[in-house]
Amino acid sequence: MIPGYSRPSAKRKVVLTCAVSGNAPVNPRYPYTYPVTPAQIADAVAEAAAAGATIAHIHVRDPETGHGSRDPKLFRETVDRIRQRGTNILINLTAGAGALFLPDPEDEARGLPESDMLSAEGRTEHLKDCLPDIASIDVTTGNQVEGDLDYVYLNTPRTLRRMAELFRLYGVKPEMEVFQAGDVLFANQMYAEGLINDPPLYQFVLGVKWASPAETSTMMYLRDLLPTGAHWAGFGLAHRQMPMAAQAVLLGGNVRVGLEDNLYLDRGVFATNGQLVERARRIIEDLGEAIATPEEAREILGLKGAETTA
């Protein structure tokens, strides 16, 4: 025994999220069935749960085109299938759609027809209907480019505050997705204003172009900005997924993996959701910690039902 060293009395319970189905285009060479239809997404959630995931983070897609969708009916069908199947996992729905502004290059005061901007009520309609355990609220605004189009992922403070109010009304735990330091500071402000219930939950999104790099120093910096008692998870995109998973465990956080963020198990080797969860689970356990069950995560994160008053 090293002098002055005290062995922890118990393993820390790490909440492991699997983001089973993203919104972005999928590599056409992907050899497995990428979750698109509600039935396929429900299957993916069951696969992730069987591999050890605590939470499933879910987007939906148009079954005909495969493109990302925000159709409340697709969310409802997907959630109903998961619940009817009896899959033991916490449900986390995205609430990130409806914040896409494409300025007209000839007059940036006007949005192009491809813009998709909704009110807070419109962006949370599916949450009111499905009442998931958790939903993501993207506390960020950022510049992006897709092909020849410049666009802004746009979340104003007014909209974010209203979304937080609606989350509380519906009894849905907000997972505040933050992409850079200023996002954390505004999320902290909403928490200080009483818009976010204890304990606050943050998700560090690392590796997005022109946001925060997926590096240890970034994760440490964002973690150190959090209020006392906050829970957090962090993930890296693409090849940084597993290194950031390990780093999150070492820094006291929770973990997210899944096909939304990364399609590969190794360089040139495509993965399934189950394989990514299994690898993350092995990382967590090899680092001396344990996976939280959905029941344990419910207690850790302070999940509860809807409030009785607005």
C-alpha cells in the first residue's frame, strides 16, 4: 500500500448513454442496418440496453427518405414501441430541431426557405406527448457550413429560457448540451435563475467544427465551470469517441457513445450501437468503476414526474 493512499470504498456508478440514431447523413458504405424507422430505432435501443447502456438518446428519421425529422408522430411511435417492448432503459429525446437558420446570401436579414425555425412550444411538442425521462436542450448558437450553404444553429436566450420552463412543466429532465465555455455559463445562469431543477445535468459535445476540440484540456476546463453538485457527461465525435469516454470516467463524469457520434469501432471497421456500448462498458469497468442501472441513474439524476402547476 502506498503511504497516504486510501482505496475508494465503492465503485462509482457511471451513467452510460447510447445515442442510437442521429440526424446527419449516414455513410452509404455503412454495412449494417442504420436505425431509421421507429421499429429499427426501438430495436437499436433494445440492443444498446442489452449491451449495458443506461440511457438511450434518440432522434427520429423520415422512414421514406432516411433524413432527420422532427415529426411528433414518429417520436410517439418510437417511444411507444420501446415502452411496449419493456426495454429497461431511460429514454432521452432530442429537442434540438427547429433551430436552423439559413441566411439569404443576398440579404442576410431574410432566411432561405430551407430554414427551420420553431417556437419553444413547437420544439417541445413531442416531449409533451411522449413525456420521456430526459430530453436534450442545446444551450448553444453556432456557425456551420453544409455544401455551399452557410447556416446558423440558432438558440436565443429567450427561447432557451422558455424551453426550460416547458421542460419543468412536463416533468422532463433537461440534459443541457453545451459546445463551448459560453454555453456552460448561460446554462449556469438558467440554473441560478431557478429554471433548472437540482441536480443540473450537462453534456459536453466535443469535436464539432468551430466549437470545442475533443481534448482532455477542454473537458477539464468545461468541468471546472460547472456549479457545485452538477452531473455531467462528455463525448467526442468520430475517432475521439472512446478516448473522450475514458477521459470522462477519469475526470468524474459520465459517458456517451453511439452511432449518432461515430460509425466506427476501429479505423476502417464499422460498428453497431451494441459494439460501441460494449467497448465503453469495458473502458469504464477496466478503469475501476461500474455502470449505473436505469434505476440507479433515476436516483442519481433526480428524475421525477410532471409538476402540478405551470
